[in-house]
Amino acid sequence: MSLRKAVFWLHLVCGVAAGTVILMMSVTGVMLTYQKQMTEWSDREYWVDPAIEGVRAPLSTVIATAERYDPDAPVSSVVLYADSKAPVAATLEGGRTLYLDPATAEVRGENTKGMRAFLSWNVRMHRWFGASGERRTAARAITGWSNLVFFFLVLSGLYLWMPARWTRQHLRPVTVLNPRARGKARDFNWHHVFGFWMAIPLALVAGSATVISFPWASDLAYRVVGDTPPVRAAARRSPVPAPPTSASNRVLGLVPESVRGGEVASVAPTPFEVSVLDHFVEPAMSRLPEWRTITVPIPDAAGDDIEMRINAGWGGEPQKRYTVRYDAATGEEVAWQTFQDQSRGRRFRTFLRFAHTGEFFGIWGQTVAGFASLAAVLLVWSGLALAWRRLVLQPLRRRATQPA
């Protein structure tokens, strides 16, 4: 058996074995192409038409208003948008998001459920067939190995695509769509044309998915660029649950119990006053004039550094993310972290994570990744059709034509 024939049969068997899973991941991948934009669009009803451009309510007012809305769900972080029409997003413990008017801090409503439920369902199907509990581990393993098989299919398919002769007659059927083709000729044409033109995006999508799926592949990404993989933490002991925090108890202070010398003593922690955050919003905005969003995690105690996470991209562009830290007492900037400050391995691993969805390259990258997922749907469909003809229909026809 020649090398080409051996690769062909391995390509065919792997495609048939993993085709259904790859098809499922490809279809859901198409649905998730513009996930962040679709989520933002679904919340457009909460956007405002500001009477005065640039007027913003103090951050402490926003936090206090959000926590009055639901005293049992303290605010964990706040997101500010550069667009003056965009509301302030307050993230509550438990994952809910509350939208408030940027100028008056008036509550406009919670994040919409319909679009998020649809996208969340697609994410669960894309990663682990929507499984839960212990079944999720097995489902994740199946999708992980299917990603690896898909990566092999893309590379081996590119090898099998190579025509016997590099002439126009031999290249045209495998590089140009033929709208008149039907049946087997159509499936052959689709399989080769979409496989050829989308080979590079598909290899990047499938290869990065393999890195995401397996720890050994993630470690390999570090080693490829000459970096040492991070040490994976062993199973941690369950932390002692801390009392819930809110704007009110951050200002007034809780009195937790601690054990000293076998006796229970009450120790009042130094609370964090959320009003302190008001002094750091403008410096953070001035630090990067082209900012798009600023995320402000709420510190737990007085003395903690004030952290502002500045994003100049659409959320999936790590090279446009920055973190600035301020000393809460002096107001001085103590740290400025960028994507380039990370190690080579970390940067490459992060690149692969967001190259998988195309987000690393912005809206155009997402579009290309979406087309690659759509091409994968057509590749699986046409590939399974070709396999059905070869493995099932052809033997049946031969058997029917054989003399009794």
C-alpha cells in the first residue's frame, strides 16, 4: 500500500468515526461566531440617550444603588463603557448583571435572558454535548479527542488535495466551485474546494482547540516557544467560606469571629469605603485615552490596591488589555501591566485561546473563524456522503451486478 493510499484510508476512517461530533461542534461554532456582539446587541434596550455628553454618576453611587436593588447580591465588579450611551454594568454575585444609567445611576434592568440562554446552550453543546455532572468529564474527553482528529483531518486532507498534475485541468475541480455538479461530483468538488481555501483557518481553529482540550497540548505550546509550562496546582482544600460583602458592610464593617488561644474573639476588620473608588476613575480613563471598557473589581478591605482593567478592544483581544493598579492611600500608580509583560509561553497560549474564536484579530478574525466553522460543516457533510458511497453503495452495487 502506497503512502498516499494509507493516508487516504486513515483520513476516511477518522472522518467517519469523529464526523458527527465535529459536525456538532462546527454548527455550534457558527452560532457562536459573534457571541459578544450578539450579547451586547440583546441589551441595547438598556442604552440611553444622554442629555449631557460625558456626565457620569460617581462610582460609589452606582454601587450603592445596585446593592439597594438586591441587598442579598453584593456587587463584585463594575464595567464602565466609553460610549456615553452605554449603561454602567454592575455584576452581582451569582452571575447576574444589572444595568444602570451612566449619568443618574438609575436602575434600567437586568441582563436579558433569551439571547444569553441561547448562546449558553450552544456553548454547552460545543464543549460537552450539554452534559452535566460526572457525564461532563466523558463528554469533554470525546470533544477533545475529536478536536485532535479534526486537526489531523485538516493536515492529511491538505496532503490528499495535492493533484496528480499541476495543470489547469487538474486544479480546477479542486479549487473552483462547480454550481452545476450533482451527486458524487458535487460532494467531491465541495470537499476539496472548501478544504483547500479554508485549510489555514481550519488548522488554526482545530489546533488551538486541541491545546484548549488537553493539558499536555497546552504545555507543548509553552515549550514550542522555549518557555517552561506553569506548574499545575494540586487539588486544593476547600476554603473557609467568607461572610458575604456588600457596599453597606464594606463601609460599616462586619465583625467576624476568630479563635485566639482557644477562645472566640470578635475582630472588626478595617472596611473598604467604596467612595475611595471615585478618585481613581478619571486617572484610569486618562491612562489610555482609546479605552473602550474599564472593569473595576470591588476590593474587600481597606489598604487593598485599586485595580482597573482597561480594554481597548472587543473583549477577545488580549493584546489590547491593560491593568493599572493604584495605592489606595497615596493615590499613586504602583503597577501597569500589558500583554507584552507576560512570558512568551503565556502570550502564545493566550493567542491560541483567542485565535480559536478568531477574536484575537478582531471582528474580521471572528468572521473568518465563522466561515471556517461553516466550511467545516460542509466538509463533514460532503465527506460523510463520499464515505457512504464508497463504503456502502459501491459494495451493494457490485454485489447486485455479480452473477448468481
